[in-house]
Amino acid sequence: MNFASPIFSAVSSRVRVAVRLRPRNAEEQAADADFADCVELQPELKRLKLRKNNWESDTFEFDEVLTEFSSQKRVYEVVAKPVVESVLEGYNGTVMAYGQTGTGKTFTLGRLGDEDTAARGIMVRAMEDILADITPETDTVSLSYLQLYMEMIQDLLDPVNDNIAIVEDPRTGDVSLPGATVVEVRDQKSFMDLLRIGEAHRVAANTKLNTESSRSHAILMVNVRRAVKGRSEMNVSMSAENGHSSSMMDSLRPPIVRKSKLVVVDLAGSERIDKSGSEGHTLEEAKSINLSLSSLGKCINALAESSAHVPVRDSKLTRLLKDSFGGTARTSLVVTIGPSPRHRGETTSTIMFGQRAMKVQNMVKLKEEFDYKSLCRRLDIELDKLIAENERQRKYFDDEIERITAEAQYRVAEAEKECKISLENEKMKYHQEYLDSIKILEEKWKVHQQSPKKQIKEPESTSNGDVQDLLQNEKMLRQSAEDESSDLKNQLSHWKKMEATATAEVVRLRRMLDTEASQKDKLEEEIAVLKSQLMQLSLDADETRMSLDTGDGPGKIFPGLDSLMSHSRNSQPREQSNGPKAPVAKLFEQEANQEKIVEAGGLASLLMLLRSSEDETIRRVAAGAIANLAMNETNQDLIMAQGGVTLLSMTASDAEDPQTLRMVAGAIANLCGNDKLQARLRGEGGIKALLGMVKCGHPDVLAQIARGIANFAKCESRAATQGNKVGRSLLVDDGALPWIVKNANNEAAPIRRHIELALCHLAQHEVNAKDIVSEGALWELVRISRDCSREDIRMLAYRTLTSSPTLQSEMRRLRIEC
């Protein structure tokens, strides 16, 4: 959906008319050699004299007078170029050629110039200017090429499409052709190829007045869509100067686009049957041409005289040109005439047509729209960038944590290893020194025992001094060992501190990672809020436009819940005042309260809660209350009018609680049972939302989805039976049929019963039969007609199978007996 709010500015503009004289052809030079031309041109005065005889003449003034020597470039610049420039500025424009058959209308408009580039017509030159002025990155150009033949609109780019319907907007009155082929054009070569294809399919015939007389009106429609750069940039600079610029407002400011349309119409020539010699089918073609041109002349006369009634609906040609004469387009008309006095009557009629057209006033409008699609795409791109950046930072932090952890573990292991080796070496060293000292003492002791007594009697001071020296050395060695051990213990403590520091760094990085995850969640919540605000902007824009169209002032949209609850409490019996308080959803189930609740603004408040609240319980209760209100047909219209389906669809897309989804599915299912809301419900995404909730998988949710599809299919079947609907089912268009076939034999009885009923209603109409067969639903219909527990559904399936020619043919091919 493209949420666009149109902005119009209107300017009055008169239809410009130019007259072009064709030079004499070989036949006229021979037959009229002794006669003067019936017209005399005065291009410098923009006048034309029409001779009645050799003495009298009538003078007419036009916006431009083009002689037989005027070049194609000159004709384009004075007739069509101002219109093309207006189209590039955002206005609708029309260029049309009118005149007797054989006077050069097709030459003026549709000449391709393959042999001589100077002979290129208005169509080719206009497209050259348009493609030269647009910016391919932001602007688009597309076209349709049609012909009106025997009051049937045919597609010249797709000849099979030979009866295109005209659709008119009941609110604005704009005319469109949704069935026509629309091709986007990027360069001049592709445009020329499309023109050649269209010219090859256009109807022409050989008459006495023209060997290649066009038997249809050719219509080239060029749609131009341009982005407006200046206004958005100006608004941003003004906001910055005032100090009110913010990133959120900049992100919510949608770009502005201008949409315009150029219509080039090559009318078939008017002719008199006695002069053209038409007969048979050519005669019928001439009658149809003259009839449509006559209707166009009546409309021009009525507009020129400011008549209260303009007979636009007398012909499809006048309906297609409704915007060109008396509408919103800037129109330029070129009337082509011949010099021969034999055709003075036709020349006079053509000149008078141009004179009356000059009196027609158009109200030219510039249409600008806010392009919310581009804003959505821009927000999606920003979200993707933020997610990608978050993922990159998360990966970087994870890698950094792994690297620091591995490095810390390696350092701790190396320190422990070195400490262990050092301790072992010191232990072995001191143990060896201890053994050596013991051995020396033992040897001295032996020597002392074996020496004579005289030696024993030597002063004891010498022996005691040696022992004291040894003991002192032993103490010093032990002190050194203890110091070394203490040093090793300090080193071990240092490495343990480094390990603790690394662990703290890991914890800090993990906290940073958690902070980044929290920021990511906040960004996602902000994006959700932005999307919600975007939807609110769209709803406000639509409501503002509707109020401006109807002339009503803005009213109070959301009354408070206080008045609602007080109104509901006052309606309760006094005896219940001391009892337990009923839930909100239960309050809405009571039919006696629903009318008062809606009158007090309860529905608008519920929708506001559904839009703004982030609490899952509140959204579940609000959705349940809306589902109860949706059981009433009057409330259904109010829910649709206040954008309830859009809010329910948004809730279905982001809710995860099965009970909330069940309430939302129940509300949409109740709306599906209203015949009048089918197209709007589907257009606002109701069916898509139902099918999107299938992924929940909860039986209660699936039951509500099945009920909604059954209600929708039943209403479609009733509308088709009454003749109010044609074409394939909207459920089939939205892709619901595969899910219906898959769940037609579901184990849960409520789901199976609704799906069987929906499948029978879909198969009742022949237009859906091919899809029924291709998706394998035929076998399910046969099973239902045989095994369904409910007799009414079983009989409905049987009647459907026996009444459909397509299903009967497929059953005979597969040799299935009903």
C-alpha cells in the first residue's frame, strides 16, 4: 500500500488551438489547377481567411497559424512543447489533432521519422524532451498505447486485450484504464520499438480520400513520476535554523513526488460517405467514427456555452477526454485542413470546431504527494545497517574476549610451570647442600674420635669455633632458601593478580556486549515506534483529507476511557456495587452496554490502546473487547472506518502470545462475515493478517482463522450468486487455498468443520474451479461428500461436484465417482 496525501494547486487555463494547412497533393494539383485555394493564411497576424467565393471571405483568429511550409519542429515547438514542459512540472497535459481524413493528423502526431529525422512527429519529439529532462535514479516514465475502434478500447501493445473497461473514481471523478498494458520506458530506442508495435496493430483502410485512412482513434498515455528535491531540503534547513531539528523528525519526513500524465490523441478523420466511397465494413467504421466525433463536438459546444449539462457519457471518446476539455489538464489542439475548394464544407466545419474549442476553460492542477513507500524503504535500510553494525561489533567483542582469555590462560600456565620448576631446583639444591654439610660433620666427628687424647685435650675453643661457623653457614643457607621461596611466592601472587585482572576485563567486555544487546533491543523498539507513528501519520492524513473533502471541521477523535468506564459503571445494577469487578472484555460482551460504550467513545479508546500500549495483557483485553463489538454490524462499519483492521493486522504481526492472537483472529473473523466490507477488509490487509497468524500453530488461533476464512468464503459465494461479484475469489488471490487444502482434514473438529465449509463455498463458482483442481482440492471435496460427519456440508459438497462442468470433467478424467 502506498500511503500518499495529495496536495493540489489550481490555475485557470484556456485550450490553445493551432491550425495547420496541408499542401496540395498530386490529385488536387491536377483536378483543382484552375481554382484558387479555399483558404488564405496570414501567419504573422495569426489569422485565416476562408473564401466563400471570389469576392467574399470570413476571417478567423487562432493561437497559431501554420502554413503548408511549416516544419515538424516548428509545429512541435508552438503546439506541444509548452504542454510537455507543463507535464515535466507536474501538470496533466493533452495534445490532440482534429480534422478531415487525409489532412495530415497522423503525420503531425505519429510520424516516426525512420527515413528522415526532420519528419519526426509530436509523439517522438515529446518523449525525447521528457527522457532528456528526468533523472533515471529517482524519476520514472511509463506509457500505454490504445485505440478506440468501433466503440471498443483496444490495447495496441497487447492485441489480445481488445475490450478494456473504463473505471471512474466515484469521489474524484478521475478516469482510469486499469486493464491497459503499462510499460516503463528508460530510453528513446525502447519507446520507438513500442510505437512501431502499436502502429502495426492500428486499424487502417484505403478510401477515395486517403490510401491509409486511420479507422480508429489512437491514444498515447505517458505517465511521469518525479521526485521533488527542493522543498524537503528547505524544510530541513529551516528546522536547523530554528533549533528544532531532530534525527527522529528527519527520519519521519517523507519525500515529495509529483505525478503527471501526457495524453496524445490522434483522432480518426471525419468524412462524408459520398466522398470517401466507404461501403460494407468500412461504412460501419465511418459511422462509428463520425458518431464519436459528433459526441465530442457536442461536449465542446456545451463547455464553450457554459451549459449546465455536458453530455460526457455519450461516447467512450468523450469519457476518456473528460480531463482534457473542462478538466484539470493543459490542452493544446491542432486542427488540420486541406486547400482544396471541393472540401470547403469539411474545412469550414473543422475551423468552427477549433473556434469553439478556444472558448473552453480548464482548471490546471499541480498534484504533489508524500511518498511514504520511500520513507518505509529508507527506514528498513537504516534498520538493516544498524543490525549489521551491531552484529559486527558483537563478533569483534566475542573475538576479543576469546583472545584475552586464551592469552591469560597461557600466561598463568607458563607462570605456574616456571614456579614449579624453580621450586624443584631450589629444593634439590638446598637438600644437596644439607647432605654435604652433614657428611662433612660426620667426617670431622670421626677424625675427632680417632685422634690421641692429647689432641683431645687441645683447647676446645678451636673445635667449638668450627662448629659455630658451620652452624652459621647453615643458617645463612636456610635464610637464602626462605628468601628465594618468598620471592617465588610473590611472583606466583603477581601472576594470580594478572589472571584476576584478565578475568575482570572479560567481565567488563561481557557487560559491554550486554549493553550493546540492550541498545539493539532499544533500536528495534524505536523502529517499531517509528512504524507505528508512520501508520498514525497515514491515518491522520487520510482523515484530514476526508474532512477537507466533506467540509467538516476536525472533531474529537479519542474520548477518554474515564467517561467510558463511568458510563458503563452507571449502567450496572446497584446491587452489584459490593461484588467483584467484571473484566473489561466481559463488560463488552453485554449487548445492553455495547451501544452506550460505543457512544461514549469506547471503540476509539480501545483502538488507541491497541495502537499505543506495549503491555501484552492490555492488548489482549483490548483485542477481545473489539472482537465482541465486531459481532454487531453497526460496530463493524465503525471499526473499519476508524482503521481497526490496520491496527489488528499490525498487532497480529508483532504479537507472540497465543491468546492475544486468538482475540485478534476472532475480531477479524467477525468482520469477515459482513458482505459490504469484503473488498475493504482485504484491501487493508485483513486476509493477509489471518494467514500470517497460521505460523502460531495454536489450535485456538487456527480455529478462529478457519472461522474467518469460512465467513469470507460464504459472503463471497452469496455475492456471486446475487450477481454482485465477478472474477476469482479474493481468498484464492491472497494464497489461502493451499492452507485450506492442507487443513481440510484437520484432527480438530472446529478447524475441520470451518475449512470444509469454506472449501465447498469456494468450489460453488466455476471461476474458481481451475484453482481447485490445480491445488488438489478436488480429492478433499470428494472426501467431504462421502465422509463428512455433518449432513448439510456433505450435501453441499455433493451438489458442488455435480453442478460444476470443470470438476465433472476432471472427475471423469481421473475416473472418480461421486
